[in-house]
Amino acid sequence: MNRQTTDEPICYDTEQALLGYLLVRWDAVPAVKALLRPEDFADTAHRIIYDAVLDVAESKELSALVRQLRDHP
């Protein structure tokens, strides 16, 4: 896992929980998007997933999320 080093407190479990919540509650994405950017996630994998969730929420096509995550290097 690629995790950045920072002086700020990091809680990877919280990042995971938020991503899981967004996958279940697509209606919450706009509110979270107003507060968080992909760069705000400490874990690189979480950034990638969050970015994909934002893209899918815009396109409203769940299969796009699967393709995006599958095709990411």
C-alpha cells in the first residue's frame, strides 16, 4: 500500500469507512465532494477509489467505476 508520510494524524480505517459509505449511498457523494478532494486521502489507493467514485457519480454509471478501477495501473 502506498501511504504518504505527514505530520497530520491519519486514520486509514476512517478513509475506508467513508469510501464504503459512498459506494452504498451515492446520494451522499455531492456533499462529501464539497468537503474532500482526492488529494485529501492519505492512502494512494483510497485517492484512486475516491476519484473513481466522483467520476461515476457524475456519469451516473456504476459500470464505469468497475472499468476505471480495473484499468488503473
